[in-house]
Amino acid sequence: MAITKTSVLSEVVVTPAMDSSAADTSNNKHPVIRVSHFDTYTEDGVEGVAKHRKTELKKFVEDGGAATDVSGEDAFVQTIATAIWS
């Protein structure tokens, strides 16, 4: 009786920077990525609950902090992050 989770990328939205005059180390200076997934849980071949999960990614973990690690995200999301945050 193993439960299997299947996650499918459903939407990626990039919103512009909130404040282009903010300090370079501020998240407000950089675009934000909103990622949506549909997660489906299956047990013994029977599909169960489907959930819609949203994640918001900012350039920094916190203002003035380390860069956000997107290595665990879908390759498509990683490509977008590299393009807009470089």
C-alpha cells in the first residue's frame, strides 16, 4: 500500500519588480516567479485527491540574504529564474 505523488507543472507567472529604484539586494528590485503545480496522490492504482499548489520564488531568501536556490525546481522554472535574475 504505497502512496505515490505525481506533480505536474501547470503555470509559471512572472510579475515585474515592485520598485525598480530599490537597492540591488532587495527583493522588491527584482521580478517574482509564481509557480503552480497539480499534485495527484495515487494508492494501489486508485487515483485520489488532487491538489493545486502554488509557490512564490523571489531572488533572495530574504532582503540582503543569500540567493534563492531553484535547483529543486522544474528545468523550465530554472531557465526562467536564470534569465530574469542574472
